[in-house]
Amino acid sequence: MFKKILFATSATQASDHAARVAFNIAKNYQSSLNIFHVMGVPTRGYSQVVIDVKTKEEVAVDEDYTAWVTEEVRTYYEKHLDGSFEHTIDVAVGFPAREILRQAKTIKPDLILIGGSTGDEDESVYKKNSAGSTLQKVAKAAKCPVLVVNRPAASFWGGLSNIVFGTDFSKTSDKAFDFAMKVAKALDCEVNVFHAIDITPLHTGKILTQDEIEQQIRESLRKIRARYEPRLKELKAYSMDVAEGIPYMEIVKYARDNMADLIIMAHHSRKVVSDDTRLGGNVEQVIVRAGCPVISINK
Amino acid sequence: MPEGKFCNKKPIDTAEGINELLSDTSGNNYYQEMKELDIDSDLLWKTIQNTCKSRTKTWLEICAHCGMCAESCFLYQVNGRDPKQVPAYKIQSTLGEIIKRKGKVDNQFMRDTMETAWSKCTCCNRCGTYCPHGIDTGIMFSYLRGLLYQQGFVPWELKIGAGMHRVYRAQMDVTDEDFVDTFEWMVEEYEDDYPGLTVPVDVENADIMYTVNAREVKHYPEDLAEAAILFHMAGENWTVPSKGWEQTSLAMFAGDWAACKMQVESVYEAMERLKPARMIGTECGHAHRATVIEGPYWAGRKNGQPPAESIHYVEWLAEALNTGKLKIDPSKRIKELVTLQDSCNYIRNHGLKKATRDIIKHIVEPGYFVEMSPNKEHNYCCGGGGGFNGIGLFRKQRNIALLTKRDQILATGAKLVLAPCHNCWDAIRDLEEEYEIGIRWSFLKPIVIKMLVIPEHLKPEE
């Protein structure tokens, strides 16, 4: 299922919860893990100098430095690299989102795994040169599923058995569903299909009556059944639900109430909206808030 | 020691040579060896006799030492009005001396001259605008850099940069395959949002041949996608050459005359091969100067023009907006105070001040654009021009040089700076890093894309 995983990490505490999930998946599903670290962001025009993400100092990158950083990353994860799964370590220089995508283009992983917002820790170096967070850019452009672990809570995780698939009935959502089915079959999971109706006046332009809401719920349930149920029957267990509210909140709540260990959603915001994930689209909101890992599917 | 292992008079012509020099981190050994480097005075004098033409000789001769150039130089202003920073002094005490002494100068003199040539002049040519005789010190410094390069007295990064052009015909180790591959990758990444988006490679007789800066390929390839998107939206018939795609020239900053010629000829060959109606370069100032303004002379073109009409990106963008090829949604125009950095290399050196201001009229809500003072052909260098940005040895001096631009920006009250030039963009980024004045900076492409009216037939299917 996840033969090759690209784990993009800052190799600091900010990525620790993502690391926990990465190593768990690699161990449980015999994946080969590529640990990828962007060590510095270019500065000083055309020169070879970068700003080191950890020390925030200007450093001249040469072979020794690259070897040293690679060793640092290895040491940081030493206790996890116990030989129970294959791993490689690569380091690179550049703007993180672009370099993660470049690495993905080269090694063609089945899954990219990244931590969520790195917060203040390395913000000044990683985020300075570009609008839009690393996460948003990678999720938007990646050709494979992107698994994000944002909150520490999302990383205390025993494996995959219960997937929440959030749909908005778009074409990209259909692709996300294909992926959810693939995972569920391969790993014998339950799939809970969920759709949230956005009743915020900002979205609807008016305050909906309860009859209107309930009408929409019925329609959405019919849609889910028609669109997904024939294939869901291939699984041992599944469920279908619709709720009204603020979509990302409803998904997070639904996943929590159902004790989901993975949320799968489509990412199809056309533009990188802002450099603040809190203002991003639904999937970004879910990523930021969820108590379990979230997989975003783009194409 | 006449010739060092790292520091010597030999240009770098191989990838191995580049790697070897790069392995001398920060050029520590390189600069140590430079202290021992011999000067070939005969060669130096012979070169001067062959290349120092009447204009330079006259300029050096007729300078009245009136000092009008002093205040025109931002480096003089920002360095406590040190008399040693007066442009006339700077050139007379370096190039003037070398000529006076017929090339018989010593190592210490050459190292001091190197410091003056790369850390006390950005070749912004502002002094030439104020000299009553029209003496342009910037041009003479470009010439002096050539003499220094020949003798091996050139900052480490620029020796490498010039070597990159010799080996890769690009300012960084980006091969022709890397270029095409990266451009195609970027277009693929954006084609869902912009159906029909392609990168036409090596198409003959296109209306536009587009050339870039290798750093876009290496570090921020989104810029390539953005260029493709804007050409696509404007319905242009455009192409990129698979060879001769690099418009910039660190060789020009380095004073490596032979590499300047090699580099620009690679672009001209592409023009001759593909026969485009026009060549358009990316948002870069020195690239335009190298390929469009000075390049024809390096390549020995008698008419002083590139093989195809060549315009700067801002000229194309202004034209596309003025003629309605690209339409802006007025509700999406910039509605905050915004200022514009005039790039010396195409504003002062090529008079393109109107193009950028035309663009501003389209993309900024009336009342929100604030000019820097002074501006247009009187604007100051960003502080990092002429190679200054990338030289580690002169980083301290470069950071002082940024103060002029910092204060100019602060005086506008704007928090957003449009910088349609790679070098200016870098310097402004660095000045924020250094002085933290809370500004943002941008090229034009991403800003324009956000506010475009997308024609019905180019919209993505929902």
C-alpha cells in the first residue's frame, strides 16, 4: 500500500509528531522511508550561501556541510531507525515546498508525509521567501496523496482501521474516494463516508430554514448512496452520514466521535490562498484541527 | 607564489574546475592565495593599449574634479560622505593609476582596487547622469573589472559565476535538459488550473522567444509557470529555446569579457535558429543590460542590436495591458500603499520608466501608488547591484549599502514593494532580513496573475 514514503521533516521537535506516524507506518506496513530535509534556504543572490534552518546563520554549503547535516538528521532519528524498515536520508537546499515536490518528482513515492505548521520555531527561515505555507503548496501540487500530521494528538495512533472520507461530490473527491477504498481494502479498514452541508450565511447568502436544511440532508444522503454505496459494499464495514454546520468543524467532530484514525479528503483549492493556514480552505482547516492524520488528495 | 591552486589568472572552463573552487568554502584559501598572486604588468599594459578606447581616456583626462558626482553616489552618502567614496576619486585612484603607471602596480594595489571595483561601485551609472561632462564612472568600473579579472583579482563567487557561464551557458549549474524539464514540470503542475497551458520548446517563427534567469529554474520555478500563464492568457504565440535560454550574465559582473561574449552569443544563436519576431526576457535588470544593451557590442554586431527585436518583460506586460490582451479585474487591484523599485539597468540605462508606470496604472487602485524619492532615472540602486549581492567578502559593505533603499522605502510609507528585477528583489529581501522594517516585495508576474480576468474559453472546468 505505502511501499515508498517521502517523509519531509524539519528534523526538529516541530516534526516529531509527524515522525512518530511516519515511523509507525513504515514499521507496520514495511514501507521504505525516504527522510527528506531541506537544510537551508538560498540567500545572497547567486552565491552558494544559504540560511541554515536550525541555526538561522548564513552558511556556505559544501560537501562536508551536507554530510554533516545528513548525519545530524540520522542522529536525531537514531532510536527509530532500528533496522525494522528500509530508509534513506536526503538533504537539499532550496525553498521547502518546491524541494519536497522536486524530491517527489524524482523518487515517485506512494505517499508524502509532512508535519503541519511548524509554528514559530523555524518560521523565519522556511517561510520568509514565499507566500503560502509549505503544506498548502505541497498539497496543491503533489501527484500522490499527502498525509499531514499537525497536532501532537494526531500522532498517538495505533494503526489504520477506521477511515473517515469527507466528500463534497467533486471529481477530485471521487479520486479521494478511490484512494480511500484502496487503503481500506489493502488494510482491512472501515470507511465512513461523510458530507457536511455548509449552512453558514457567508456561504448560503441567507439563513436556511430547518426544512431547507433537512431537505438538503436527505438529498445529500441520496447522492452518497448513489455515488459510493455500490463500491462500499465491497468492504466489511461502512457507514454514510451527513451533517449540517461549518464543514470543517463537522468533519473534525465526526472523526472524533467515530474514533477515526485517518481522514481522507480532496484538496482542490485553485490558488494558494494565503500564508496563514488558518485562513485556508476546508481541508487545511481539517488538517489544523483534526485529532488524527489527514490525507489530502489532489489528482 | 605566482599562481595559486584556487586563485589564478586562468578562467574556469570545466565542471570539475567549478567544483574544485566551490570546495574551497567561502573562498578562504582563494583569498589567502590572492595575497601572493603576481601581476603580469606587461599583459596588463598591453591589454590597456588594445582595449582602452578614446572615450575612457578622454573621461579620465577631462575630469575636472569638481565633485558634482559625490552627492550623486549613494555609496558616498551612506558611508559618512567619505571622500574616498567620491566616484571621481574612486576611478582616478584605481583605473587612472594603473594607466598612469603603465600597468606597473603591485599586489596590494590590485587587491585594494578589487575592493573598490566590487564594493564601492555597483555600476548603477547614476553619477554619469549628474556629471557636467557626462563622465560615467560606472562604465569605467565595468572596464576596470575586466582588467582585474584578467589578472585573477576577482571575488570568489564571481570567478565561479563566470565559470558557470563558460561551462553551462547559465549562471548556475543548470543544464539545457534541466531547463526544459523544469519548465515542462511547472506547466504540468499548473495545467489543471489553466487548461491548455503548454511550454512550446524550439518553435520557429514564433512571435515571442522567452528567455529567463537560471535561478528561476533552480530555486523558484513557479516564475516559469507564471510566465507561461501570462503568455497563455494573452493569447501569445511564444516559445522558449532549448539552448540559449539564459539571459543573465554574471560574467558581466565578473569582468570576464570572453565569457560575456560566449553567453550572449548562445542567446543570439537561439534567435537566429528560431527566428522569433521578438525576444522577451524575464523580470531581470542586468540580464537585459547584458543581452540587449551591451551584448550586441560584445558579440561584435555592427548595428549594435540583437538579431531579433528584444524587449524587457515590463515592456511586454505594459503592452499586453494597454492593448487589452491581458485584462485586469478592477476590484482586484492593489488597494494598499505600494511603491516601485526602478531597476538601474533598464530604467536609467534603457529609459523604460514609462512601461513600469503604465503597468502600475492597471494594477494599482488610483491613489495607492507612492513613488520613491528620487525615482525613475534618478532612482538609487537597490544596494546590491553589479554583483554586490552575492559577494561574501563584501557582505558588510553591502549591508550598509542597503540603507539608502531602506530609507527610501520607509519614506513612502508603503509596505509592499514591486521589484521587477531579480537583483533588486534580492536586495530588498535581504534588507528586510537585515533591518526588519516589515515590508513585502514581489515580482510583477504573481501580482498580475491574481487579478486577471480569465477569458471564458480559458477557464478551467468546474
